[in-house]
Amino acid sequence: MSGLARIPATALLLAIFGCGLEPAPPAPAAKPAPAPRRAAGSGQAHSKKPEPTPQQLAEYVRGKLLELSPNDGINDNQDVSFDAATGVLSVTQPDGRCDVFLGAIDSNSLLWETFDPSDTYHPRAKVLRVTMTSLGGAKARTCYDAHNQVDASVPSNRARLLFSLAKTDVVPNFQQNMTKALKKLVLSVGGAPEKDIFSN
């Protein structure tokens, strides 16, 4: 057998057809299909935080009245209670008690101001107070003296809650949070809802 015949057939084919040929480039990897766009508003909605109950709102107001109370012997909030059945917030101070009828309060009337309770002989720390006015023809509060007799000298068409200015100054967003709590509490017991009287 000649030398040529000894070359395997596959080697001969490579020699004839394979010389100088580059291997074919690999096919490009298939690109993943783009994810379908989500329609606006189709995402999962965040769970809405439940609204506080009237009792929770009352406990917040009560806690702040006691925790941030003035301590001048006249304006101290000695005791605070809330009757959910009647919507009455009762605040006891050294000279008596005032029952605030939250269901008669106009929540648009809340006004914050700084008050100096000092007199000629007794300097006292400044007080932060919020004044709430009643709806027309309704009583905002009834106040009683230390002997539990009605104090007719106290105006009944507005109610006031007192806090220590020095104490509230170090509480972040105190006025904003207390305003929200009071308005929601007033609304929960039948008081007038907040309105923007200047909106179109």
C-alpha cells in the first residue's frame, strides 16, 4: 500500500477543506425579553395606617396635659379625665375644675398663644395655651370652684388648655401634633369638622 493510502480519510478531508478556515463565531446569546411594564397604579398599595380611636386620642391629650403641665401652683393640671359617653374632657387645677364639652367645639377655632401668668408679687414661668371656641349658642365649658360650685365668672363660650412653655419647647412638633389630636377628638364626639373657609 502506498504512503498516501495510509493517511486516514478524516485527516485527508481536513487537509483539503479545513486549511485556512476560521471556526464560525458562536451565535449571540439571546437577550431576555423585557419585563412587561406595570400600569400606573397597579402596584400593591401600602396598607393604610388605622385611625386612632377616640379613647387613644383622649389618652394622648390627657398624657400631655399631665406630663407637660405648668408647675406654678395656679395653672397646674392636677388631674385630667375623659368621658367617652358624653365627650367631656375634665381638667382639675388648684382653684377648681373645668369640664370641656368637646362636642360643642368648633375645630376651626383653635388658637395657640404664649401667656405670662406672673403678677406684681409672684413671677411665674410662661405658659403655652390653646383656646377653643364653641359653636354658636353652645357652651364650650363649665367651670367649678374649689368647693364644687359653678364659677359664673369664667366665660363659657371658650375653653383653654394650658401647658408649660419650657417643657413643650423641647418636644418636637408639639403644637402640630396636639392640634391634630384635638381636632380629631372633637370630630369623633360630634364637634364641627375643620373647614377651609377660603377655598373655592
